[in-house]
Amino acid sequence: MNSKDLEESYQKNKDKFHHYINTIKENMKVDIYSVINTTLISNPYATAFPKNFFLKKNIKKNQFFSYIKKSFRFYIEQFYFLCSYLISFILYKIFYKKKHIVNKNSIGIDLFFVVDNIIKDNKFNENYFKNLYEVLDKYNQAYIFIPRLYGVSKNPFKLIKLFKILNQDKRDFLFEFELLNLKDFISLFGIIFLYPFKTLRLRQDGNKSHDKLFNQELINDISKQQFEAFSRYIYGQNIASTKSVNKIYSWSEFQVVERSFNYGIRNNGNIHLIACQFYLNYETYFNAYIDDIDYDMLSSAHEVLVNGKYYVLDRRKVLYRAGAALRYQNIFTYSHRQSVQNNNILLLGSYIQKDTQSMLKSVEKFERVFFKNHPVVNINVYGQLKSNIRVVNDNIYELFKGVSVAIGTASGTSVEAVSCGVSVIIIASADNLTANPLVAYGKGKIWDIAFTKDDVEIVYNKLIKYRIENQNEMNEISFWYRDNFFVEPTEENIVKAFELEEKE
């Protein structure tokens, strides 16, 4: 099945897929082991189950030997990470010297700390909730950071430098290591030991191909489980018992690290949880969407704040609200101009390296291509680029001004491009479900999808012709995307989203 067939199968069977997953959730026992199960979470970049479901693929393997192999690998990796976690705990006790700024009315800000970046900059720069903190300060709202340390599990000794940097920071931080005790380490060991056995409870008894496929991937995914799924559960339990905060705003893609954290809190306390999804989502990023059944499982937040009104979903138990597009201020100051009459193409690199490599090959026939690499990917992995491709690091909105077409996949920047009046070609993934952040509106006019290298040139000419002949409609489509996918991060909108009141 090629990429076009896979896309068509997805469009035809996506409701069946969601129904299948939800049926399993409705009939299973809810506990930490089921809440964090990789196959059930269905992130298409963490498990092959979604892709193989739509491929209608069923690889026959000896599940007993596969289970032994995957479980053995799971235990080896988890033991390593548990040792690394213990070292991190010891380093925290030795090198972290800050004392808490006592304030009973603090809100928690739960987000990733990219340790390598903090060390490189020699300071903590927070960009997830950009523009928020000055409003919090203006309204005298105290806050405390709840860090998710990223990039230290393989080398915990990086934390020495991190702690020394944060010791000089005036802001407040609540690390999980502060709350840990011997009992927690024993609990972590016990949960990790039982996980492969508890996973078997989710096996389906039916003889349908979907059941056989689910059981197969259930075993394959045992070794893919993250250590953070277990440690964040303990972290959530401990925060719930401290009563140090009564409200937590979490950067949320509703991954395993959020689900286990939420479950730990909601099982043990009354902290109000708000998931913040201030990014541009994809329909195939299945794990990010929160259903009422997730609320019943205690794995979800109580509310979800989203980047724009298009993402507000109708749920009975989980409250979706439009928040503020904190990272997209420039979209509202960008000046729309008349159609750019040139052959320049902007290639939007993805964090999925295989997809970026496919895009680089798809533009060999074009004369001038500007390549904006994804910031977390080392450009050297792509080797020597063709002579027609020029690597650029300029601000994305400056680049929009000089191109007619942008090409991307698995990149929310495609929505930004369309919202700025740039035509977009989405390259279908060669080996997975296509992560397309655009929707049906404007398809074939301001954006379209290409499944093969030959399709790219055809789609390019089609979009260029349409934009030249229909400039007014292009502007209408562009503004529709801006109005539906973004909420301007004004002070008024931030205050409304975060329910701030000025304090004396």
C-alpha cells in the first residue's frame, strides 16, 4: 500500500479506529498500567498500531517469544534509567540550594526544561508560555515551575551545571526530587516490575484481524515505554499531597508524561488541572485529543486551553476553551501583500527526519529552494545538499515575504504560511500516516497534498495558477485560517484564558 492508498484508508476508516480504541478503554480495568499503555495512547510516532490498522497489516510472529524478548529489553532499559534517576536525586540533594518563595496562592507551570539549551545559554529562557509571565507579574499572580527535565536520562551529571544555573534564578522551582523518599523508589521498582505482566490484561480475545493486530503491537510496545511514565506518576502523587498549589497549567500533547502525572494527582488530591495546547495540531496526532472517557479514567486535565477556536471540541465532561496563541504573536502583525511573483520555494524541515529527507529529494527540479531546518534536528544528518537548496536561518515571517510556495509535512508552520497568504504543498509521509495540520478548507486552492516526487511539480503549478487568478479568494482563505487557528495573545485574552484577577 503506497502513501496515497494509506491516506485514503485513513479517511475511510478513521471513525472505526477511534471506536475500536474507545471500546477497549470502556471495558478495561483503569489503573496506572492501562493509563500509560503505549498502544492505547496511539501516538503514531510511538506505536505502529495506528499505521498498521489502516494498512490492514498483520505480521504473524510467535507472541510468546516476542513477549520474552520485549520484556527483557524493557527491564534492562528501565533498570538503567532507574539508576540514572537515583543519581539525579543525589545530585539534586548536593547541588540545588534554592529555597522556596512561600506563597499559598501560587499556580503551577508544568513544562519541559530542555537541559542542553539551558546549559548552552547559561540561563533559563522559557518559550512555551511566551508573553504570559509579564501578565502574571502585573496581576500579582505568584507561580512556581514544575520542571520536566529533558535530555538528562542518559547523562544525569548534566544536572550539576543546571542546578548551579537555576540557583541564581530568582524564580521558584518545584523539582520532583524534593518530594521523593525511599518509599517512592520502592514503588517505582514495583510498578516497573509489574508493567509487562499487567500489559497482558489488555489483550483482546476476539478473532478479528484488528484484535490480532492490537495484541501483536501491545507486546511490541512493551519495550517502548518511557521511564518518565512511572516517575511522573509518583511526582503527581507527591504534588497532590503537598497542597503547595491548587491549580496547575501543563504544556500538553496528552502524551504518557501528562497522563501519568494527571492520574497521580487526580487519584490523590483536588488540584485543578488545565492542559495548555498552544500549538498547531494534526488530525492524525491521535494522542493529543482528550475525550470524556479519558476524563473518567482520571488521566486527563479538567480543562483544555487551545491555540484557536477551531480546536475547541464539544465534550460533556472536559471543558475546552480558546486560550491564547502565546507563541504566534507575529501572525497578527504580519502585513499581507499581493501575490509574490517569483519561483522561490520555502522548504519547512520536520522533526521527523525521514519526511524531511523525502522533501529534499522532491525539490530537485526547482531552481531556488530555501531550506529552514527544524531546530531540534542536526542539519548534518542530511549530508551534502543539492546546489539549488540554500539553508536559511532567518525569521520565518521574513522568509514568507520572499516566496510563493512553502513545502512541509508534520510542521505546524504550514498553517502559519497559509495564514500569511503563502501557498503550501503537504508532502505525504513515505512510511507513516501523514501529519497534515491543514484542514479541508482551501484545499486545491491555497494548499494541496503531493504523494510522489512527480506530484510536487504538478501541484506547484496548479497552486501558482490559482493564486494568480484568484487573489481575493486567497486572502479570504488566509484570514479564515488566522481567525480560526489563532487567538491573539493580548493582555485581555491572556487574562481571560488564565482567569486572572488583579490582587492587592
